[in-house]
Amino acid sequence: MSYQIKKAAVLGSGVMGSGIAAHLANIGIPVLLLDIVPNKLTEQEEAKGLTLNDKSVRNKFATGALEKLLKQKPAPLTTKKNLSLIEAGNFEDDLDKLKDVDWIIEVVVENLEIKKALYEKIDAVRTPGTIITSNTSGISIEAMAEGRSEDFQKHFMGTHFFNPPRYLKLLEVIPTKKTDAEVLNFMLQFGENRLGKGVVVAKDTPNFIANRIGTYGLLVTLREMEKRGYSIGEVDSVTGTLIGRPKSATFRTLDVVGLDTFMHVAKNAYEKTEGEEQKVFELPEFMKKMIDNGWLGAKSKQGFYLKEGKEILELDPKTFEYSPTKKMKTPSIEMAKQQKGLANKVKTLVYAKDRTGEILWSILSPTLRYSADLIGEIADDIVAIDNAMKWGFGWQQGPFEVWDAIGIAKSVEKMKEEDAAIPTFVQNMLDKGVDSFYKEEDGDLYFFDGEDYKLVPVNEKVIDLKRYKKKHGVIKKNTGASLIDLGDGIALLEFHSQSNAIGPDIIQMINFAIDEVEKNYKGLVIGNQGKNFCVGANLGMILMEAQDDNVFELDYIIRAFQNAMMKIKYSRRPVVAAPFQMALGGGAEVCLPAAHIQATMETYIGLVEVGVGLIPGGGGNVNLYSKHLKGLPNGVQVDYQFVANKVFETIAMAKVSTSAEEAKENNFLDFADGVSVNPDHQIYDAKQAALALYESGYTPPKKAKIPVTGDSGYATMLLGAEGMYLSGYISDHDLKIAKKLAFVLSGGKVPFGTLVDEQYMLDLEREAFLSLVQEPKSQQRMQHMLVKGKPLRN
């Protein structure tokens, strides 16, 4: 049987249920969102004369959840328009609608009897072949399926999303003994390809994979902090980005999650484990007291941390008083910062003979050993465990990758000195002379399965550029970029400068890449796998040249940047840009002239130069204006002033799209541009897009004159800016920048409707950019951004 999911139902409209419904709507799947019927009216409902039979009352939990989706931060919806794909209802009136859906996801309260009673009702109305899953984080999947029909059991499993579902990558899929293999296989593929998730198969054990190890690690950290007399701030300063964990580290993470929520997860593990393992899952007394006090973290505005004015205070678990946050300062921290690569940093810290080394070793040693003890119990192999921790908890390295980093033999020796029990799996490895969990050969990654090394399975759509280059080499590289042969006649231009900032090295490689591709390839992808696609031009270099009054040099660089962008636009072979995360300033300017943009769902694109006292200088103004015009139908009278105003507002307000969907609404992407829901598939998708363009007989756009608004358009755009200035919303310097931007977008001193050359617009843009870069206030803004990392209002 071939499965398809065209419509879904989510049962339970709490934070998790509504978040899953939003994620499904984001990928275009209509959703039915149901919840219980209330058993009493509120005072407001009584005042309106409503009864318990009114539909608005009966559906209020689900409709209330939909209203909250529009207010939540971070936003669960990629665009507010997606809300129209979610239909609200209730369990009594709308359960029969489940016969029309292909996937039913249960997200009701964590109570086995309530879930089983609901499943009985579902079983009576569902169409055979409909997939049913539970988003439980702790109840046995096998126990839930008991007593259901054979068809129900064949199509039932756990699908544990992580909160918030739009942003967190992990999806744990937990089959039962009776789950049909074909159904499981479909959900694994659907989870990765359509939902865009990192999918791992977990076993039906308490808290599955990520929460089992993550909760254990957090509670070990709490215990060791208390035992060794460290402060909350000290522990957070060394358990975050320093060791490849999220910035929120340990205690900020607990504050964000909520201590009450964490207590439920820990309690579930406590009730289902025994002996020494069970002891770890008991909350420390000070944490129980915090929960009794209602100090639950962010939701109660007080937890391990408390914000007073601008100051962040930390809790002292002994006295229950707050004091200024302390940070750990030890020689090993400074030594680690000098090391290259995360593995070397962690190794330096863990074996350090100081307070940092002491706390990190005391946390990592038991967590690594615990992870190894669970191989085979919670998952079949180390890859699933490592991936679960990376995708669910934001660790850069999973436990077995960390263990490889610090050295198995060396760490086991230290563990034995401390009389720690060594996991059988690890001891067997060492006895066989195997000294690493993973090994890399010819760009392929292998993992040890207890007997031998096996190839880590990889979806063909996942192209890891670091490994790909080791296997296939590069065509050419310099300090800023590399040109890679992606196969099938497609090349890839990868940025790898500091922060992927665009400087002369990248401009040089763009020119080389286009020339090379026009001669020998079918198309070019511009993409990379850094933290962000590109956050703009090399601001430090621009500021340095400006402060040295090197206007001639700057003019040369900006001209070269503009020319490179035009080379992308008019390349005889299709160029596909693949932006992800932040594509700001120059990053957006690289995308706008491309024949096609293959963005990820989480692409934040915008021309933000105003924030550093400038306007776009690499063709961003003219290309965004042209992109707006390109989307308009032929033969329809166009209001050029309206278009110019919209582009002016987007650039002057430094608007950044908060998703690829919003980027379409702001015309950074057009209807033909693509969106990869799974960011790991983006390079593959971009390559396919380039091939498709080539195969369809791609021809570059013809150079055409651009209609502009001229003098009258300039005056209209300025009117809005001056109104904001007089109202005190913008400064003198903001107004000066707005005037320059309006002059460029209007096409200067020409009559309304004049057709001008693209080069004429680029020259106006470059002149405006060069005049602003020499302004002291613009230089102050650039300096502030470089030093503080945020815009200066001057």
C-alpha cells in the first residue's frame, strides 16, 4: 500500500498540539485541530447570553489555541496566512471528520486511561489505513495500543516532536511490535523529506532517547554543582557554547523549559527506573522548594535567574537569595579559547587541573558512561543516540562524538582510577583494540556497532560539504571561497570567509566561477553550510578604507561587487542561490540577481545596510525593485510609485523576512523560487533546480530599461520619511540616508515614467553609497556594529 498525507488531524490544542498543527500548516497540509468541550461557562460568556451548546463555546479551546499562535514568540507560523489551513473543532461534534484525514496525531494530557478512551472512539470512526500516532513524551506506546483493532495497531506508533515543533529538528519515531514495517518506513521518510525533521527510531523505553539522556545529564550537573560548591552562573558559563552546547547552557535552559515541565519528565524516568539510576532522577531538595515557591523560570519571571532592571541575578540554592551572576575564570578557559576546533577545546577543558576541569569531568564522565550503558536499550546504535542529542538538545557533538574527542583510552583510564564502572560496550571495544566510536575514510563516516565498523547511513539528499570536499576535492579556492564540482554538470560556489562576509576574495571567486561554469558546466549553485548564508559585506574592511579616505579604493571594490552581481544575473548558465538562516545585506544582494533562489524554511533575508548608516551598494536597490516589477502581469497598468514606495519602505526600515514564506510576501523570493523544508536537503534541491533550468533550455534575462518614478516619485518617498522625522521616529542622519535611498530608487532628476539603463541606476547607487560611507555618523554606526554587534541610533 502506498501512503500519502494530504490532510491531518491533531487531537489536543495545548502548546504542543497547536505547535504541531502550525508546523503542518507551514508545509501546506490542512489540519483539523480538536479539543475537549468545556463543562462550564466563563463570566464573560454568561454576560453575552451564550450557552454550553453554542459552537463558539464548544470549540473555544481549539479556537483559543489558534489565536495564541498569532501572538506566540518565537512565531509557530511561518506566515499568518497559514492559519487558514487549520480548522478548529471538538471531540464530541467533530470526531467523525477523522474519517477524511490520513494522519491522526494525539497530543492530549499525559494519562494512559484518557488516551486509551480517546483511541477507542478514534477506532470507531477512522478509515482503515489511516496512520495514528501519539506525541507522548513518556507513556509506553505498547500500553496505549492495547485492545485496539488489528488495523489500528498496524498503523500506530509514537511520533515525539520537540518543542517548539517549527524550530527544533528532532522527531523520535517509536514503533510498537505490531507497527507495520511499511507504515514505519513511510513515516521515517515523510518525517525527513516533508516535515523537514532529523528522524531517529527510538525504543519504547522511559522518555525515549533525548529526554532520557538530557534529563540525566541536567540532574547530574545540578548534583555536582551542589556537592562541589559551584554557583549557578559559574556552571552556566562553562556548560554552554564553550563545550558546544546551546548558549542557554544548563540553568537558563531549565528556566526556559519551566521547572514544572522538567519535574514531570524527571518524575516519569524516576518511576520507571530503579537502583542507582533511579536516584539520579530524583529532583534535588532546593529544586522542589523552588517549584513549591512558584519559581518556575521564564513563565513566572523568576527561577534560577531573576532580572532586576537590566541586571541578571542568580539564585543561591543554599540561602534562596539572589545576587549578581558570577562567571568561571580559570587558566583552562583561556587555553581552550586558543585551541582550533571544538574537539580540542573540550579535551583541554575536561582534563584541566582547575575548577573548570573538575566540574566538567564530574558532569561528562557519568553522562558518557550512562549513554553507553543504554546502547541497545533506548536505540539500536550510537548514531541514533548522538543524533537525538544534537537535534533535540542542540549539542554540537553527541555523547559518543564527545567521547572520541577526549580520547576513549585516556578517559577510561581516569574513570578506572576513580573506581567508576566502565560500560560493557566500551570495555569490549578496548579489548578488541578499537579506540574510537567513529572513523572517517575517503570522506565517508563509519561507526562501531559492537562488532565492526559500519557505514553511517545517509540520505542521498544530504550533502555534507566538508566530507564531500575530502572525497572529491575542489576546482579552485582562495581564503574566501571554494568552487566545487557537485557532479552531473553542476558546480557549487561555497563561501568560507570569516562570518562568510563578502570581500575582494569572494568577488574574485564569483567572477572565476561564472567564467568556469559558462565554459564547462550546466549551472552553478551558490551555497554553504556555515552558521549563516552570509550577513553582508566585510564591514571592517569598508570602515578601514573609509577612515583612511581611500575613496578610490572603495569605489573600485563597490564597482567590482556590482559587476559580479550583474555577472550572476546575466550568466549564460543558470545560477541558483541557496540562502539559509541569515542572508543579510550583501548576502541578500547575492541572491536577488540569481536565476532561481532555493531558500530553507528558516531563511531570514533583508537589505539591512541602513542599520550601519549606508544603503545597499551591490545592486540590491535596483534588483529588489526589478524583482517587484518582474512579478507584475504583462499588459496591466502598473502603479510604479506604489512599487517604489514598497521597496523604499523595505530597505529604509531594514525589514528582515522572518521565514521564506514571508520573504515571498516581501518579494525577496518570487512564486517560482523554491523552499527546502529540510535544511539538510537544500544543496541537493538547489542542484536539482539548476539542472532543471539547464534542461529546459535556460537563457539569461535580456537587458532591458527600467521605468522609474523620477522627481515626483522622489518627493513622494521623502514625504513619508519627513513625516517620521517630524514625529521623532527617525534621526537627522536617518533622514539623510532616506534622501539618498529615495534618490536612487526614483532614478534621480528625470520625469516620472522615464526608462533608464540598469547601469545608470547602479551608478546612482554607488555614488550614494560612497557619499554615505564618508559621513562621520555612518562611520560611527559601522564601528558600533563591529564592536557591539547591534545598530547604533545616532
